[in-house]
Amino acid sequence: MPYRKFGKNDVLINTMKTHPKSEFFIYSGNIFYNNRTFHPGKFRTAPNNVYMTPPGYVNLYEYNIDRVSGSNNLIYPYLVKDGSRATFFITSSATRDDTMDTYDAAEYGDLFIGSYPQYASIKREYITSPSGSCNGQTKASCGHNMSYWSLKNTLNHYGALSPHYLVKSDLDGGWNKDTQTLNLIHIPSIFYGSKIRPGTVSLKWYLTGSLIGELRDTKENGELIQVSGSYSASAETNIGKVAGVVLYDEGFILLTGSWPMSTKNVRLDNRYPSLAQYPRWRYWGFGARDGMTWNDSDSSGSLSASFGLNFEGINRTEVMTMYTHAPRGEVNYSNNPTFLKYNQRAMAFTSSHVYEENKERLIKNTVSSSFTGYDEKFKRQVYINKVGVYDENKNLIGIATLADPVLKEEAEQLTFKIKLDI
């Protein structure tokens, strides 16, 4: 097996930039992601989902696709309890499972066992009291909403992009987000990569199937501006109003728009579950994992409302490209036993002091002929089906396997292009 060293122009590292698209539709307490619904499989039959997640969720790395315990058992992560005295931190409130020792290992050598799949989806957090008084109380009894409180400094930091990020401002009559009713949309990074692409965010509100308003970040500075919707409670139009902001790097959408968008009342405020309200942007996304119950008892029920969210992400992947060369007159030998003629002696002589290989062994002629019963003249040629990549100490660190073996004749020069995401 020949070894060749990479030249200075044989290894290239580039950054591939992609823009994954995400589309969410929220209706009746369900979230639908990229128009996916339940997909039954061979083992997970209807109404179970082959992805082992509800609609609207993404299965991280797509572990345990179409698996059922007892048929094709689930895979799971585990750690072995050893003597390193390292702390295994668990954020789950689950208790010990005696059948799998889930979060407890009594003796050295026992296993800590977790579960797959890990999955994520968007989430709406309706905040009626963003800030309160702690007075030295614990986090559990403090009056602050911790999601909003953790974003306050970030909001003020982005005030250089737009004043609508600021927690407090005198613009357009003034506001104070500490006391406003807020609608915070959580978007896990698995949906967008490194950041949400500016200029691609769109939020739509449908009422009885008709579009009553849309927000877009048309200025690409985080401002969510209403671009459609004809209703206005006063003579002024709602078109051009800023209803919230997008935190592109952090994956949050903060909605504050409080103007009515329709004359039809809908029950979308958990503070007044029996009172119908005009649709407002701060109620957008009702039912998206927010713990609120949909109401369809009458024409003002929340089932008349549905919501859409579209955006693109920015994902950068480092790609290593390696060019491996099989020069003319080289790479013409194989370690495959079938490379030599069958039934030849491997050794010429062997004893307790001498081991001599048979230097008269012949290479099998693999040159094909177009005529039956006729052998073509012998030519050195091999079929290359794998390329190994080694480090400076000749440790094998990777193998590239070709889809089909490639014929390499002695007079030919071949170059193989290997790409690896890092």
C-alpha cells in the first residue's frame, strides 16, 4: 500500500454558508414545522410518528427513527460510574427508574443512562408582569420574569440598531418594557444555525382563514413592521407600525404591539379567559407550548385564529477538501490476496532462522479481453476502492470509500477529491 504526502496545494479549508428555511404554522394548540405531519413507519405505526416527536418538533441528529422497544430497541446515551469523582450534572426533575437506573448509579461500573431522541420546537411565553420586586427573595419567589430579565441588557445593547429595542424610551409616546405586556417567542438554534438571517422574518395572523396582518423585518435592523392589514380603530393606518423586535443572534422575537387588528373578538388572553379581545400582536402564537387552552365554544373561540412564522437561518460549516493523487507509474500494487495468482507458494524457504518469500509469484492478469478464450497481454493495473488518510505518525484517521472501484492503469494519473465537514 503506497503512502504519499499531501502537497501544499492539496489541502484546502473553506467555509460553506447556507440559509436553512423554517416555516411554522400554529393552530389549535399544535405546531406544524415545514408542513410536516405525523409520518408512520414500519415499527411506529399510526398514530405514532416515525420521528418519535410530535409535529412541530425537530429530532436532534434523528436518533431512534422508527424504533420501538422490543422490536428494534432504542439506542440511548450512557456514562459509566468510575473513580474520577467528576460531577454528573442533571437538569431533569425525573426520579430514579428502577428498570434502567436512569439517573442513579450505586456502585462503580454501574451506568448512568439517558434517553433519545432529544428534540426542540418553538415556544411562546406570554408575560404580563415582566419586572417585579425581589427584596432579597429567592429566584422562585422573585417577582421578575427570568426570561425577560435575562434579555434586558441585550435589548439595551441593540438599542444602537433601533430605539425599539430599548427597555425604556420616549419615542412614539414612550414605553417601559418592565411594565408592558410582552409576548416572547423562543426559537431554538437548531432551526437557524448561528443566527437568524436579517430581512427574512415574517409573522402572519389569520382569522377564520383570512390574513388580517403581517409583520416583516424589512429594514433588516430587527424592527418588525406591519406590512399588511387594513383594519384600524382610528383614522390612522397600522401599516408601518413597529410591533416588536427580533434578536437575530439569540433566537428570540419580542412582540409588544397592542393595537387592534380586527373588529372580531377572540379569546386569546389568559388573564381574562372568559373575555373576548380584539386580535393584537401581543397575542400572536396563542397555544404554541404556552400552557393555554383553546376555546371553540362559540364564534369568538380561539379556534378561529391561526398563525404563521417564516424565517431563514445562517449556518456556516467548515469544509476541508483534500486532493489525493495516484501518479503515473505508481500506485499499481494491491494488498488484496486476489491480486496474485491463486495456488502459488507464499514462501520459498522457512526455518527457525530464515524466512524467505517466494519471489517467483505471479500477479494475476486482470486485463479483460473482447474475445472468448483469448487472454490479453499482461498490464499492471489495480482497482482503487478506498483512500486512507493518515496523520504525521501514520495513524489512520479516516477512510474515504468510493461508490464503485476505479480502474487505475499504470500509464494513467488519477486524482481523488475528498471533502470533510469539520
